[in-house]
Amino acid sequence: QEVCYNSIYEYQEIHISGDVAQAMWQMWRATHDKQLLADMVYPVLYNVSTFWASRVVQNRDGTYSINNVMCPDEDANGVNNSAYTNAVAKQTFVWTKLAAAILGKTTPAGWDEVEAKLVIPFDTTKQYHP
């Protein structure tokens, strides 16, 4: 059974999926092992991208958000558009598309739009990502 079964950690601490995707991409970059890419890295990236695509919501202005998440600091939950979560989700789509291209595969067309329009919050006054 999940250690944090039926808690906010189970449902909101979803940036971990992006962390796993990043680790898989780094493994590919370190090894350039195409068999590893095909057998392990790409399937994980594809499935994490599928998860992100299922988790986004489209906003009225055409952008996309990921809502109700726990930030990596684990002190903030119920956050909409966590800078880290959204950035790692966006990057997962990029890594998946790159891996697919190397393997001669394609990714769902809708993912490009989500990747391009996923909100990455930025405070222009304070010049930082909150």
C-alpha cells in the first residue's frame, strides 16, 4: 500500500512524476544507449507526458494550467500553477518529443499545444518565478 495513501501527498505531490522523467532523460543523455531509450526511457517519458496531458486544464485565454498541487518544498499544497511543477511538466513534453524523434515515433499532436501554452508563473515586478 502507498505510504501516503489517501492523503494530500498522494494526490498533490505530482511533481515527482516530472522528477522521474528528468532522471530518465539524464540517463539517456549520459549513456546514449538507444536500446535503453527504446525499452525504458521513452516508455516512461511517454507515460509521464500522458499523465501531464490528463492533468492540465485549459483556461479561457487558451493557456493551460496544472491546479491543486503540492510544491517541491512540501509546505505549500493546493497550489495552482506551481512554477516547478509546470516547468518540469512542460519539459517532459519536450523530452518525450525528442526521444520519439530519435526512435522514429510520433507523439500526440495535442501535446505540442499544451507544452507551448502551459503557464509558467513569473512575477515581473520582483523578477522571479513564485
